[in-house]
Amino acid sequence: MNDVKSVNNTESQDGVKPVILVVDDEETIRFCLKEALEVEGYKVHTEDNGENSLRLIKKMIPDLVILDLKMPGMNGLDLLREIKSYDQNILVILLTGHASVDSAVNAMKDGAFDYLEKPFKMGRIKLVIEKALSTQSLMREVSRLRAKANIAGGVNIVAVSQEMKKVFEHVKIIAQSPSSTVLIQGESGTGKELIANYVHMMSARSKYRFMEVNCAALTENLLESELFGYEKGSFTGASVAGKAGLFEATQRGTMFLDEIGEMSLPLQAKLLRVLQERKFKRVGGVDDINVDVRIVASTNRDLEEEVKKGTFRKDLFYRLRVLPVYLCALRERKDDILPLVKHYIHNFNKEFNKDVNDIPSEIEGILKNYDWPGNVRELKNVVERAVLLSNSSTLSAEHLLLSTEAGSKERAEDDDADQSIATVEKHHITEVLNETSWRMTKAAKLLGINRTTLYNKIKHYSIKQE
């Protein structure tokens, strides 16, 4: 008998209530533990077999599993190994009869936190659970502090310019809110995903999943079924068993909706309901599923303009824009260009076993004066190519595909009142398309943008294949 109907996590003082899964083929034990532990303030789910438990664990990611060692089908020891293989942070307490104590002790070597011999006293199991969750909380806090130290120390983030320093100070404050939605705006390639990750890692949700979804990469129907899941038979090709969506898989974590401006109006309405009511229905479903997920969205579009044009819901825009973040283009924070180049050279030296350590002054000038239409993503790709192709310790202009003449030409165009950044961008995109024989995937990678954005820019600038 399966006692789980839906995932419904409520918040405690620190934002989430500990979730416990009880797995035992004896209904009486499941019932007694569920009743006793819910009184203690835990959120408790139950299952009667290992196979179903494993599927549920991957969907909800419990903090603790109380597991019977002897069960038909997948036994407790096999399930323990599967759990630890999936997520080492999930703690497991084993329930065992007197005859199987030796097996339970051996299971400690496979990662079990503790074991309890049947018949057990409820007071004893409560103490063991409290100890287990305290241990887990400490482990997660250490991991979180290490992650924060790495981020704060600049291991994952390079920000020298005053513009970016202000952004990160702002984001640190934003991350203190565990549930408020965040809207990150800026051109393609400015690092919106990095900021979304930063918000997640600095928040109380950092011990749970960070789920990234590119709204422009999927069709409307596929995006809907991926986000919300579907019931069996809800559409042609739907699996017999149905499927849980990404919202369910991200319980208590952070959902990053990249390129939210590409989302269709019907899907915007469903997302609005998630933000307002914290619940949704699967495709083809009738039952509400409660969800506790923080939404961080990003776009390179001007959503206020999209609202005026009627392509983006006004109510959703204001729901998303509770905590706004704006990332300026790399050409507007040029103090970050050379530090970023050195950072990426260091990384790619290790990856490709190279020793590039000299950037001639003329190359520095080219890099600083180039407009970087693909922003940081383009810069990273340019440095990757240059380091990979390099056969000396000096960074070469020929490997950058940004010649001194090109840089001078672009600077001249900047000085010409009749020229604009758009002209430079169109020229650069055209050159890359021609260099790659109009192979879209390769061109998009070199430009540091995705294929959808590249198609939009080709259409916008009316670029024709020669």
C-alpha cells in the first residue's frame, strides 16, 4: 500500500521542515511512526517497498530515511546502497530484528547512520532521529560555508569593476530572502546563470537542488510537460506511468528559468499560479500538487516593452520583479575584461596542459577595445580557442580571431557618429557566420550566445548568406 499522494512541504523557522521517509512492509509500523513523528513537527511520507521508495526519493529528496532491513523484493541493504549512490547526504536509519543485528552493523560500513532493533521504543527512535538530523544539519552548514567561502574568495566569480562589485553586494542582500522571486535582466552572455547560482548558494536553499531550465530551447508543449509533469495518457506519446515534472524534482530548491521572455502566454498563466498559490496541476491531471520552490528568472528582453506589446503578462512581470537585478554589458565594465582573460587563461592552461602566461600590450589593447557583443560568454570562448591553439607561452592575435585591424576598425566605427554598437555587432556576427560556413551551432558557440538568440539577431539585422 502506497501512502503517498503528493509532495507537500511546509516551512519551519529556517525555511523548511525536515522530511522523513519511512519504508517498511508492515503497515502498523508505518502508521505508528508517521503519527508519532508528525506530532514532533516532521513531514513524514511512507512506502511499503524498496522499488517505489527509490522513485519517491529521487522525486522529493528526503532528509532522512527510516528503512526496514528485511523486505520482499528490494531489501533494505540494497536500497541503502542505491540511496547512497544517488545522494550521500540522505541519512538512513535501519530497523532490524534481533536475528539480523550483524547485518545491520555491517550496513553501517555502507553508509547507514544507525540501526534500531525491533521492537523499538518510540522515545529511542526520536532521539536517534534528532541526532541524525543534527549531524546532517552540521554537515550541510559546513558545505554551505565552504561554498560561500569559495564564491566570496573569487574562485568562481571575477568582479573588479565597481559596476559588478555593486551587483554582488546587491545580490548578497537579495539571497537573504528564502522565497522572494528574482528577475535578472541583461544582454546574452553577461552571466545571468552565474548570478542565479550565486543567489541559490548564498540562500537557505543551498542544500537543495538548483534546477536550470532554458525556456527558449523547448517547444511550448514540451516545456509545459517538463515543468509540470503529466499524467498517463494525457497526450499522444505520454508514458503509461506518467511523469513528475521539474517543479516536483526541485522541491525546497531553486528553479532558474532562463530566457523567461520566450515563454508563451498560456504557460505564463500556469507559472503565475505557482507563484501566487504555490501549487499546480500536472498536464492532464485533476489534483493540485503543492510546491515549495524559489523562482529566479532571467531575460535579455525588455519585459516592460513586451508587456506593452501584449506578449508578456503584466501581472507575471510584477510577480517576477520582486527583487530585480540588472547586469550591464561587458563593454560597459571594461575593468573586468583583462582579469577575466587571465582567469580563463589559468583555467584553460590546466585543462589543455598549456603554459600561456604572457599577454602582449597590443593584445591587451585589442581585448579592451573590442565591444564583445557576446559579452563574457564570448570572451570565454575566444580565450578557450586561443589557449587551445597556442604553441607558445604568448597569447597570439591570430588565435583570437580579433585582429589589430579589426579592433582599430571597430574603434573607428565607435568614433563615427553615423555608426553604432548595432553596426559593430552585425559586422561581427556576419564575419563569424561566414568563417563557420553558416554552421549555426558552431557560430553560436564562438559568439557566446545560444542558437535561438543567433537566429533572432540574423532576422533582426537581415543578415543574408553570401
